[in-house]
Amino acid sequence: MDFSWTQKQIEFKKEVIDFAKTNLGTTYIEEDYNCKFSKKDWKACADFGLLGLSVPKKYSNQKEEVDVLSAILAMEALGYGCKDNGLPFAMNAQMWTVQTPIAHFGTEAQKDKFLPKLTSGEWIASHALTEPEAGSDVFSMQTTATKTDGGYILNGKKHLITLGPICDFALVFAVTNPKVGKWGLSVFLVEKGTEGFTVSPNKAKMGLRTVPIGDLTFTDCFVKEENRLGAEGAGWSITNHSLELDRCSVHASQVGAMERQLEQSITYVKKRKQFGKSVGRFQSVSNRIADMKLRLETSKLLLYKVAWLKSQGKPAMLEGAMLKLQISENFVNSSIDAIRNHGGYGYLVENEVERDLRDAVGGVIYAGTSDIQRNIISQIIGL
Amino acid sequence: MQEKIIKYIEELSSEEIDESIEATEDLLGSGILDSLGMMKLIAFLEEEFCCKVLPEEMVIENFMTVLHITDYLETKLVEKQ
Ligand SMILES: Cc1cc2nc3c(=O)[nH]c(=O)nc-3n(C[C@H](O)[C@H](O)[C@H](O)COP(=O)(O)OP(=O)(O)OC[C@H]3O[C@@H](n4cnc5c(N)ncnc54)[C@H](O)[C@@H]3O)c2cc1C
């Protein structure tokens, strides 16, 4: 067993942190308040090469192929260096649930058309699975794609779609053959401007407010056959394909944020004096700091284990579910502790402590709620 | 091969089904296996038969019934030799 990172990986992590600290926003109070997406930050991350980490270098501006472990470490570094949790969350959504499926299941023409535009930040894309009546039970979806001359007619509505309101195209799941249940799902790349495809405005949210999220509606929307991703019926496989990598990467950013949060808390409780001494001297406060450290380390252990399994090409169903459950819940708990440590200062929006908590709550819902992760874990271990 | 696969599926879904399953029964479509069960079955096949099921091969033509699975695995194992 070897827990160490290579020198090159450590340097890469440092480079990403330096990039984030110098090139991304120094504050996100206004963007958070006004639910504003920063295209400038998105583009900066693309130019640095971060969006390209999930696909072969042929489709990105990476100088060399980046291994899975380094990619995950880079996303952890971004979560640490970037004060906004929304940006890494949205980037990960596009990287692993749009780019990776296209890189794997796409035709050469699809890869050439879509991937360079996504990794360069020119285009933005969303992954549309959830529907108003199909959330956790996502395979009960009702959006249909009916075969017609030269393509398919899509009808239905997708719900809670990250980047949906500003997407240049959406990767959409629809039922092509209802008779065969889960085998009857197919995936389509539906481009903005296609007749019958509309997106809702951005919806106001509790957290992750810098990320536009909304609905997509398809009304007799004709999609050419060449825009089907993978074979007819490949939908089920596509949903599973990059799930574990997506979990790793999106929660890697939360791990980075937890590290930043812990350092901030330590600095504050040492500096803040009450009753003549640093509040960090009070055991109630130092216990919270110890708990935050423990959550961070257990999160890292699970994260690196899943990243390692994926780097070896191994399945990580159980570990992926444990990772998602543990890290997302840890981030919520540590975000509350960070506020407690900062007292009233932490409660004020202007100090950018409380935002982490609002952002963290989304993590126990998206990509399978904590309840669903518990179901998966207990089912895999034999219940 | 067929018996091993059926035995594994019966273990996986012992609470959902009372009778033994047939090699021609639709596994995912009829609810014998749910999505997670199918993923577990695929992991079992990879380990048991030392092969890698590629994501693009996880389609109805290869995995609808035990019969489809054995046909698919046999072709795959021949290709490997
Ligand atoms: C910030 C954010 C971003 C998102 N981005 C996307 C996206 O880009 N694309 C996309 O397709 N979707 C996206 N979603 C949707 C997300 O995947 C769903 O919200 C999630 O799967 C839960 O579905 P639901 O909201 O319908 O909740 P429901 O399924 O209605 O769940 C309600 C409650 O019931 C519980 N529950 C349901 N079934 C079970 C069960 N079997 N066992 C135990 N408890 C159960 C849930 O845990 C929850 O507590 C996003 C969601 C959020 C919050």
C-alpha cells in the first residue's frame, strides 16, 4: 500500500491552487446574491486546461494525457483555491456527465464537433436525466423519442438541470422503446435553437447560486439521427458509465473546500479573543476543529480509494456510494461547524463563511440523495 | 456457465422471486434485477469469467436474458483466445 502522491502530481495540485487564487474571483458575494454565473471564470478554467481533464488530450488544450488520479487531485485543488463552490460543481457536471460520455460513446464526428468547443469554454452543455415525476426513480422517466424519417421526435420535460438555462446543447435521455423498460432508453445531443427545444430561466436556489439551473422542454422536437449518442438503447449504460468518476470529481472539490474551511476556522479561532484568551483555547471550539479535521481526512481516504480503483479500471459501486454519502454529509456538517466557530461573524453574508453551508446542501441531493446512497450500500453488502 | 449465472442471479434476487428463473426470462425489463443488481451481475461476470464488459456492450442484445449473456460471453471469450 502506498499513500503518496508523485512529485509531479503535487506540483500540478499547487499550480491549480495558484491559478485559482490569482485568476478567479476574490469574492462571490454579489454573484451569489444575484444568482450570477461568471462566464469569465469558466473561460479562465477552460484556458488553464481544467475542463479538458476528463477527455483525451486530442480534444483539449492539455499538453499531455492526465491520469485519473491527477485529474481528481486537480479538482480538489480547484475546490480549495476557488471560493465559489458553484463553479467546480458546474464544471464537473459538464466534464464527467457530458464530455466523458461523448468521448466514450460518440462517433468521431460527434467528438470532433462537440468536445473541442466544450473543453475550450466556447460552448456549455448540460446533462438532462431528471424529470418532474422521475427523480430518485429516474428510470420511470416519461420523455419519449419516437423514431421518424432521419431522426426522432422528442416530447417531454427535464427538471433541475445544471447549466440548462445557458446550455448550447443538452445530453438528453428519452424512452425509445417503452416495452423493454430500462433497456429502452436512448441519449440525444439536442442543440440550442432546435425547433421545439426551450429552456426555462435560471431558478433561484438556496445555494450554488452562481450556477444556472432550470428546466428543459421538448415539444415535437425533431433531432437528427446523427445526434443520437451511442446505440439505440444505450441510455442505461451511459447513465452508469461515468457515475463513479463524476462522484469522485465533484466531491473532490468539496474536499478541497473543506480543507480551506478548516484552515480559515483555525486562523479565526486563534485570533478571536473572548474572556481574555483565544476562543480556540475553549475545548468546545477545539473539539469542533478536531471533528472537522477528522471529516476531512476520512473524506480524503474514501476519495483517493475510489480514484485509485478507477485509475486501475476497477468497479467502485460500493466505494462510490460510500464516498458520495460520506463527503457530502461531512461537508454539510463541517460547514455548520465553520459557522459556529466564527460566531455571529460567520452568520453574516459579507464574510463569506455561511455560503458554504447553503452550497453544501445541494450535495446531499444531486446525483442520488443520501438516502439512495444508503440503499445502494446496504444492498451491495447483502441486504 | 449458464448454471453459475442463474445461481448468482437467484442469490441476488432471492427476495423478489420465489421460483427459479429461466434462461429466457427478461432480467432487467421484468424487474428480476434492478439497475444496481444488473451492475452487480456485470461485476460478477467480469470477475468470474476474467473478461471486461465494455460500457457500449451493456445493451439489451447482450444482457436481456441469461441466454443472451451466455452467447455474448462465449463470443467474447473466443475473441480473447
Ligand atoms: C443542485 C442540483 C443540481 C442538479 N443537477 C441535475 C442535472 O444536471 N441533471 C439532472 O438530470 N438532474 C439534476 N438534479 C436532480 C437530482 O438528480 C434529483 O434532485 C435527485 O435525484 C433527487 O430527485 P428528486 O429531487 O425528485 O427527489 P425525490 O426522488 O422526490 O426524493 C424525495 C425524498 O424521498 C427520498 N427517497 C426517494 N426514493 C427513495 C428510496 N427508494 N429510498 C429512500 N428514500 C427515498 C429522497 O432521498 C428524498 O429525501 C440536480 C439536483 C440538484 C439539487
